[in-house]
Amino acid sequence: MAIDMMIGIAGLAALLLAYLLTLFGKMDQESGSFNILNIIGALSLTYYTYVEEVYSFAVLLFAWAVVSVINMMRGKKNAKHAVDTRR
């Protein structure tokens, strides 16, 4: 099996794991773990689809990664704000 395909499978596994864990209530969608799994999965699949020249999916998956990064940063900002307001 080529390394490109292994990267793609790992990315798919990360996205599915994040989805299943949230579906069954084992992970919060606002958690850092959820966002990290989404970022790793989306970037891995972005790489794989780009190498395979499936550019429309590469763009979609890259956007998924960007949204996950934004969500993670927003969560950190909200957590910091919550700590600041308790003082």
C-alpha cells in the first residue's frame, strides 16, 4: 500500500472517530480533541485528494480544516473570557 493511501486512510479514520465519539456522547464538539481530530483528518484527506488530483474534494477538505482551526481558536478565546469574568 502506498504511503499516500495510508495517509488518506488515517485521515478518514480520524474524521470518523471524531464523528462517532460525538454521536455517542463520548466527546464534546467544542473540545480540543474533537477539533484536533478534525484538523488532522481533514488535512490528511486534503493531501490524499490533492495527490490523486481530486481537487474539488481537496478544496472542501481544506475548508473543513480551516473551520476546525477557527472553531478551536474561538473555543480557547471563550474559555479565556470565561476565566477572566469570574475574577
